[in-house]
Amino acid sequence: MCRQIICEVFLMAREYDDYQEEYDDEAYRREYRRKRRIRNRAIAVVVAVILVMALAAGGFFGIHYLMSALSEKKQEQEAIIQEGEQPSEQITIEAPEGN
């Protein structure tokens, strides 16, 4: 009878230890998942910031390119207008002298 009680106590102790290990493992896994979520969130924020910066840089260079192209076209048009305003050489045609 004593032996049976001792065996039951040991079994209960083992079950308690198993439960405690399971609880510890669950707490460990919970902590690991929490750290993984924080890490993934930080990575997502960094990627989002890089994408926004890339879009901003692309927009800046695109606008700069368009403005310089429009400026060059405007200068060409002004040059054509100025050529038309300059006095052109007058060509005179004289009659032949032989008659």
C-alpha cells in the first residue's frame, strides 16, 4: 500500500513537471513569436520608408527632367522668334547693263 502511494506521488510529481515544462515551452514560444512579430514589423517599416524615399527621388528626378526639357524647348522657340525679328539681309536685284 505504501508503495502504491509513493508511486502515485511520483506520478503526480512527473505530471506536474511535464505540465510545468509544457507551460515553460509555451511561454518560450509566446515570447519567441512576440519577438518575431516585432522584428517583422521593424523590417516592414524600413522597407516602406525605403519605398517612399525611392518614389520621392523618382518623382524629383522626373519633374527635374520634364522642367529641363520644357525649358530647352522654350529657349529654342525664343531663338526662332529672335531670328525672325533680326533684320535680314536685303537682296537687290539689278537689271543687266547691256541693253
